[in-house]
Amino acid sequence: MTNPKRHHYLPKMYLNGFCRDNKLWVYDRVKKEHRQQAPINTGLIQYYYSQQKEDGSFDTSMESILSWLESKVAPIITKIDNTSQTSDEENGFLSVFIAFLITRIPGFEKLLDAMLENTAKMMMAVRTSSEELVQRSIKSYKEDTGNDITRQDMMDIVEGKYKITAHRNYRIRSMIEVSQPLAEILIGKAWHFMHASKRKSFVTSDNPVTLIPPPDYNPSGFYGIGFGTPGVVIATPLSQKTCLIMTDGDSIIRFGQAQDDYVRRINLIIANSCERFLMARDRELLESLVTRTRIYCKSPVPKFKITNL
């Protein structure tokens, strides 16, 4: 049996829900281009969920686990699109699926890298604050790794001259560990399944779970927003027909018909929150959102912090 190498950080079964005639339109904000393509060729990185073993080989079982979860969730999304009630078990699967939509994407890896780099800078700033700490750190590093590090190397880390990234095994472990408490937060929210009219459709992106700040949120404040922040609204397009809106409140399930203006506003929020790729059923819709948001001339910014969970 061969190991799968094409790992989709946006599941194919998920992207199928945003297609017309089995294809969807994608806007690439890095290349600044629109293109039409099939889900099988969208949102993937080779061996992205492969963990490295001690002998240097790779374990791809995480991709198989995610595929199993996707097979459970695909019929659930179909039920929701058809306004059918879901069971507690199905809602549990869906909450785990959405949690992984937050942690399995490249944006989460980017966040981990930034956290590790900032932590390394702070640690090295302390360790270079005196000659005694410098010498102690050099000795400790040699004992722990068998490699040498100089005072200048340590200063270069403080000044950001080294790019520090998470090892793939650490990233995958973090993806799993963060998803569990996230799923518990999500399942405790009030769920509102909003359906678009036949003439409208929801879009999605490579950052498909979007946080909408509470009305009193201060962007310049010390604390950011997270999935557990009181008053935050969580928007997740499940298909071109349905967007799940999560709010504070008891664990209830509601279905609603979204007005055309509501669909437009949600799509603009999703477009503004994309990391690199924005996806839609129709090119005209995609072009309209790109023009309105001007994401072609803006850089993506982190939308949440792990410390706020």
C-alpha cells in the first residue's frame, strides 16, 4: 500500500461544495491572478502532514485520520445544506472538523513560526544580558546538542537575522493539541446555519474560519481576540449554500435564510481574512470581492492568537 503524498489542507470534499460544474474559481493574492481549477488541484502541499521518524522515513497516518474525519463530515454538510436536523454525534464530528480547518492550514504554521521566533528572541535577549549568562548558555547548548554556538550567533537571533521555523513534527503535534480545546469551545456555542438564496453563494478561502470582533473590540488594545473571547462571532462557510455562524449562548441549532446583503457582507469578511487564496463558484463574484476588498494590495495579518483560546 502506497502512502498518500498529495495532502490537502483544504479538503477536496469541502471544496466540492463551492464548485460549479466540478470546478471553482481561485484568486491568488500573491500572483494577483484569477484561475479556474478542480478541487483535487487546490489547497494542497505534498507530504504536509507527514511526521518524520527517527530513521528518517515519514509517517503519513495523520493524512489518513483527516481523510476519515472528512468522510464522516461530508454527509453531515449535505444534510445541513438540505435544512435537515443533525444529531449530537454529527455536531461533534462537525466541531472537530471545523477545529482542524483552523489548525491544518498554512496560516496556523505561520503563526507557530512567529511564536517560536519571538520566544527565541526573548530568551536570547535574557541570555546575552551578561557575560556570565552568555558563557553558561554556550556551554549548555554544546552539552544539549553537541554543536557550538557563539555570542554573535546569539545576538543575531535577538536581531532577527535567523529565520526560526517549527519542525514538522512539532507543527503536527500542535495542530492536534490545539484542535481538541478548540472543538470544545465551538460545540458550546449557539449555531446558526444561514442559507443563501439560489441566486447567491458563499465563498471560502485558505483561512476558512473567520473571527468577527465584538462591537467593543479595541484593535490597538493589549489583548487580541480568540475563539473564546466574549462577544466574538465565528463565521465558517460550509458550502456555497450554507455558512455556519457561531455566537455566544446555549448549545442550540438554528436554521435561517440569509438575505442577499447578509451573504455579501459575510463574503467580504471572508475575502478580507484570506491568507493567500480566495475561492468562489463564479469568476464574477470573485472579481467583485477582490475589487471591493483590495486584497491584491494588502498583506494578510494574523487573525487570532493561541494564547487567547
